[in-house]
Amino acid sequence: MVQSQANGETVLLLKRHYQKWQGTPYVNGGMSASGMDCSGFTVLAYRDLFGLSLPRTAGEQAESGRQVARASLEPGDLVFFQTGPLKRHVGIYLADDQFIHASLSRGVTISSLDDTYWRKKYWQARRLPTQVGLVSSEGTRTYR
């Protein structure tokens, strides 16, 4: 019961964050309203919603937290995709096989893990507990 309540609160926070950034165009290296890349989106979301400082790139983020099975995904988990031989993509799991991410073609959007493209490219998921981390002088926690 407590876990589902926490998940519901996380979904609401994520939906509000999505509404703030929805449609922001994809810009490699971007972290602003003029353009956002996938890992920039996750960095801002984790900072603003959970007070956590994530590494800047999808590859570095893929080494954070602990791996979780796709069947065990919870709202807020990071979902990763291999989109090329050395290319990674990251989004944030919402619920019901949906995830929020900065898409190259659609900007910040919600997509389905069951979409043919994303299903083929799915790589792993990671969970970063919001209660774990080191609080910095700015009040954010760094988690690795």
C-alpha cells in the first residue's frame, strides 16, 4: 500500500515535469527550453524532482544505481536503449509501459516500451533510490 502510494506520487511529479518540457526540441548537449537531449532531460528531472545529481551522459547514467528487470519497473526508473553500436538513449519510466524522454524526432515526449522500435532497442533499466546519496552544499545528492 505504501509503495503504490509513493509510485502514484512519483507518477504525478513526472507528469508535471513532462508538461513543463513537453515538445521541447531535441538538441544534442541541450539542457534548456531551447533544446534538450535525452540525458539532459533525465539530469534535470532527477535534480528538480528528487534532489539527485546524475552523471551527464546516458552511458554514465547506465552505470548508476542498480539494474532492475523490465517486468519490475517502477515510476522514476531510468530506462536505457542501444540505438547504435556506441550510442545510448535514456528515458524515465512513467507507468503502464510508458516512458518520458527527449526524442530526436519529436523532442520531449512520452513513448511506449512496446513500440516496435523501442522494444528492439531496449537494453536495461536502473533504479536510483531517492533516499540514497550525498547531499552537496547546494542541497542536491550525488548518486553513483
